[in-house]
Amino acid sequence: MGIGLNLSSSAQKDEISLIVNEIFYSIQGESSRIGLPTIFIRLTGCPLRCQYCDTEYAFTEGERMNVDSILNKIKRYSTKYVTVTGGEPLAQKACALFLKKLCSHGYDVSLETNGAITISNIDKRVKKIIDIKTPGSKEDNKNNFDNLKYLTKNDEIKFVICDRIDYVWAKQKIIEKKISGIYDIIFSPVYKSLESSDLANWILEDKLNVRMQLQLHKYLWGDQKGK
Ligand code: SF4
């Protein structure tokens, strides 16, 4: 399934390479690190096709880079916060080793992943922000709930909410999976699709223990690439 693996033996870790869609420096728009200047490394590829996807350009476009070139490229930025995103970064099997390497170089790393691919092999130092795909995404049958057992209290679970049906589904899923109060749970409305105030009212009416979040980067820069 994975793409971008180029590792002939464990003795050649420095030769890991990945297909990189873009590397940029911006304001973190999501998660508990919202607002922090962050280096983003967007990897190419994703096995899902969510109906609201705003990074379709990352499905196939990208350039192969070895880890040393990536590290060289990011060292110019004056932050230690790095987010590895996609597409779906774990679609490339070499990503797990890459994350470990970033941590070993002193970066404070977060991983944005769609919840369909196992996170069992991800370094514990990495903050994982894992999606649970709702029916509105049209990819909810891809959720790998086995991943929940690999989460730590440092990790976050995100539901992207398309409509009221998604909201009710997500609320039930939180009960069913017994995740309330254990992990930081984020409800985020689909940009320009669901009224933010509707989602806010539903959360308050139901006294849900979740964090509502708008995608800050969308409000700053709309759908611009590299932001
Ligand atoms: S998982 Fe993310 S990158 Fe993949 S299709 Fe869904 S929204 Fe797009």
C-alpha cells in the first residue's frame, strides 16, 4: 500500500527518502498548538477520498527527497514545531522512521493522520492528531478503531463535522468508544459548509466535553496552497 519507501537495510537509515508535496512555514491552524508558528511537511499520497478534501493536489504531486535534504531545508526556520501532514503521511511506509529522526534532531513533532492506517509503530514522542472519519466524509468505513489503543494522553482525536447527522454520529461514537475525558477531542466544522454557530450551539446544548475548533489558516488565507 505504502509509497515512497526507499530503505534497503536498517543500516542505511540516513538514506530514507519520501515523496514530499511541499514544505512551508506557517501558523498552525488546528489542534492544541493552534496559533504557533510551525514548519509543515506535506507528504504525497492518500488512500482515501473524503468528499470535502482540500488537499487533492497532494494525492500525486511531489518530489522525492532524502531525509538529510529535508532536514537541511527546515533548519532555516526558527521554530522547533514541525507538523507532518498530507495527503496521508503514513501512506508512505518510511514516514515512521522519518518521524523518529525528526524527534531525534530535537523537533517537537506532530502528525496529522486520517485514522485509516496503523499508528502502532509511531514514536511515542510524536503528538498524533488522528481523525475519526464521519459519514459525511464518505470514508467512514475506513476508520481503523484499533488505533485508539495506541493513543497516549498527549494525542488528540479530531472529528470533521459536515452536518447535524455527522454531529449526532460523532457524539455517539465518543460514548461507544469511551474516549470522553481521556483524550483531547476536537470538533471542527467543514469550512463554508456547516455554520460554525450551529455546531457551537449543539455542543453547548449537549454539554459535550469537546473542543470546538475552526481552521485558523482558512480564516487567514482561505484555500491558498502553502499556507
Ligand atoms: S484523508 Fe485527508 S488528504 Fe486524504 S482524502 Fe481525506 S481529507 Fe483528503
